[in-house]
Amino acid sequence: MKLKTGRHTSALKEARKNLKRHTINKAVKSQIKTAIKKFETALTEKNAEKAKEFLGIVSSILDKAAKKKIIHRKNASRKISRLSMRLAKIKK
């Protein structure tokens, strides 16, 4: 359906852009949650080496999400900090 340019067409285009962004953001947030769960399972197994490896992966994903403004940069920083503190407790 071809419409004349104007407010209506731009609103339709913006709706398409929002839908695309929503799906990308949802996928990245799901990826973050999955990575954190893997890190937490390594912590419960008291496997510090595996947990340290997953912490690097989690922090990378969080930093990339913050860079793309999917999550706030301070939110990413706070999560990384809390996860690294939990790893430090296990290492003791």
C-alpha cells in the first residue's frame, strides 16, 4: 500500500523501526541473562576457574549492551561489580 509522504507514513516507518529494535534488544537481554545463569551455576559448583571464564564473557556482553544503550552503563557496571565480588568470595 503506497501512501503519500507525511505524518502517517513516518509513523508507520517508526513503528517498524521500534519493532526491529525491540526484537534485537530482547535477544541481547536474553543473552545477558543466560550468561549470568551459566556464571552462577559455575559458582554453585565452586568451580572458580570456570566462573572466572564466564565472568569475562558476561562482562563483555554487558559492556557491549551498555555501549549500544540497550542497558544503562551504570547498570552494566553494577552487575559486573556484584558478580566479581561473588567470585572473589568463592576464591577465598
